[in-house]
Amino acid sequence: MNGFAHDRTTRRMFSPAMRGPLAKVAMAALVLSAIFPAVLAQTETASNGKPSARVESARERLNADLAAVRKELAAFQEATRAKRVAMARDLGACRRDVVSLEKTFETQAGKAGEAERQMGEIQADIAHLESVIAFADSVVAESRRAFETRISTPERQRRDAALVAIDSALDGSTPTDRLEASPTLLKLIEEQLSDQLGGTSFGGTVVDPDGVVVDGTFAEIGPISYFAAADASVSGLVVQRLNSASPGLFTDFAAPEAFPQIHALCQTGRGAVPLDVTLGSAIKLRQTKDSLLEHMRKGGIVMIPLLALAATCAFIALYKLLSLSRVSYRGTEARISAIVAALQAGHVQEALADADRLRPPLGPVIHEGITHCDAPKEHIEEIMYERVLYQLPALERFLAPLAVCASAAPLLGLLGTVTGMIHTFHLITVFGTGDAKLLSAGISEALITTEFGLIIAIPTLLVHAYLSRRVRKTIAATQQAAIMFVNGLKLKQHPEAGRPAE
């Protein structure tokens, strides 16, 4: 058992690399040395207590082998001790290396933490710089837009190349490219301010009032620009044309001597030129004033029936005013008295002639009364009333159509409003609400037709009311004159009816 324990101790001390065939032989020898003596003892006892020669020989060989194995084992143990010493030295060196590596690792870990901290600070600085660059980009872009809105259209033509270069720089992929636009823009603003303070002149093109592009020279003094063609054919104030990159020209000056002065200013830098203190606002208001024909054209196709209706109303009103103006009742009482006196004197033809000189509707009514002057009073009244009713349609003629036209005019205007708004919403659907000029046509059609409908309806209603009143007044005056004639005629036939009772 001691041999087995020693073997286990030895195996624990050996490394796996040292457990070779020699170790196995040693293990076998130890086992045989422990077991074989018992076997020999039993053999000797079995053979009457005396060992045989063969057993002795085997014992001697075994002892010799055992001695050789022990010798080899001792040599192996000595070599193992030497290796253990070397391995112990190596293990110590490895442990020192491990300690050194741990210290190095701790140092490198500290450096890595410091590097991470520095990297965080650098990233924070980068984020801050990126925000500063983004803010600078937005400031430069806003300054670029503001600069273009402050300069005039001729100046925009002049600075177009520089603005394109700035836009290209602002569209660059790197911050450095975008930042290069800042000094260029600052230089451009400085030049523009210097030119505005002292005035400047430069070449360019404008669109004259006839729509022709003309080359010439601009002269700018602050926010006001003048233009003169090279051949002095056209000159005037420069104005902004709506939705156009080219400037326009205003030439509607009251004083003709302004044109040579503007040409002199553009060519020599000196001239007594007109000054627009409203900075173009007055010119824009003047240009927005359309003629009556242009204003009506903006109303669209609904303006055709509206104008036809207006012409009809005007014709009817004029006709009725002329026809009713011929009816006069001045001196009617004297004329009726003269006719009655002629009848009392028996001059029927003279009375008829006087009645024929009376204007309708009174003349035919009195003429009918004279014709039946011998009839009873009630009969004469019925005849004359019938004649009055016969004259009534002629008096009221065209009044109903005039009322219908007055009522239809606002409805036609409302129709134009509806069609104009439909056109406007159609344009909004197609083009959106970005361009107000595209919507102005439909809005103009909607409002102008309503305007003209009310312009036609209101005077027509007033004229219709006036003419209706004139007709009623004429009928009342005719009836009054007829009653006067009947009463005078019956007094002639019964003179005693007019005397006071005694």
C-alpha cells in the first residue's frame, strides 16, 4: 500500500508531459515488488518449506530487474527534481511576468479611460462646432436671401454671376465649402452698399412698355433706378415686372423734358430727373388701373348677357322717359273749360279740334266724350273710362320687361360669381395657392360680374319706380280731366243743377 501511495504522490507531482513509458514500467515494478514475495512465499510453503532452484533463479532475476528499475527510477526522480527546479524558476519568472503584465494592463486601462474621456470631449467639441457651422450656414443662407430681396432687379442682373457662385458654395457637401461663401457674400454686400451710397451706373437690359427687350445703361441712386437706351430711343424709371426676371420701364411722365434728363443722368451721371418718393408704389397703383373695356373683359363670358341686358334696360328706360315726357297736363283745366264752352256754344267741330290737340292719353278720352256728349252722364262716364283703360296698356308698355331686366341682372352677376369661383378652385387644384396671379382671373370674374349686375340692377329699379309713378300720375290726371269734362258737360245740359237752391 505504501508503494501505491508513493505512486499517487509521484503522479501528482509529475506533469502530464512527464508521464511516459518509463513511468509505466516503474509502476509495474512497484506492483510486482509488492505482490511477488507473497506468491514466492506461498510457492515455498507448497514445496515442503524449501525453495526450488527455479524459484531462486527467478528471484535473482527479479531482484536484478527490480534493482535496475529502482536505479532507473532514482535517475528518473533525479531528472524530475532537476526539471521541477527549472519549472519552479520558470514559474517564478512567469509570475513576475504576469505581475508586470497586470501592471502594464492597469496602466493601459487607465490610459484607455483617459483616451475615452478625451474622445468624449472631442466628440462634444465636434458636435458644438457642427452646431456653430450649421448656425453659420443658416445665417449665410438667410443673408443671401435677404440680400437678393433688398437689391433691385437691374442690380440682380449685375450680381447674378456672384450670386450663382455663392449658391454653389452653399450647396457644397463639406462645411469648408459652405463657409467659403461667407467672405464672398460679405464682399458683395459691401460693394452693393457702397454703390447705393454714392450712386452707380452699369449696363443691362429692360423690357419697354411695348414688350421689347432693350439694351442700355442703368443709373442707380439709392433704391431708385433709371434706364436709358444706347440710342436714346427710350428712357424712364425702372420698375419691377410681376413674375418676371427682367425689369420693366415706366415712361408715362407728365413732363416730356424728363426723358433727355434721364438719358443724361445715365450717360454722364448728372441730370434733373423726376423722383418717385413712393419707391414704385404709386406707379404700381397707376398700372393696376384698367380701362373700362379691360375691366369688362376680366368679367368673362357672363359679361356678354350682362351688357346685352344693360343695353336693353337703357333702351327701354330712354324710350319710356321720352314717351312719358310728351305727356303734359299744364293748362289742362283751361283747355277742358274751353272745350266745354265750345260745346255749350254748339261748336262741336271746334271742340273736337281742341280735343285732338291734346296729347294722349287725355286727347282720345276727351274726343270720345265729345263724340257721345248727348248720351246720359253714366253712359259717357263708362265710355270715357273704357277709353282710359284702352290707353292704359300703352302707358304701361315695357315696364314689366324693365322690371324683369332689373331682377335678372343680379342673378346674372351671381352666375358670374359662381363660375368665377369654380374657375378659381380649379386653378387651386391644379397649381396650388403659391401664385396669386393665377387665381386673380377667377376672382376678377367672380367680383366684376357681381359689380356689373348691381350697377345694372340698381339704376334700372330706380328708373322703373320713377316710370311706374309717372304712369300712375298720368292715369290719375287723365281720370281727373275726364271727370272734369263730364261734370262740365252735364252742367251745360242742366244749367239749373249748378245754381244754388233758394
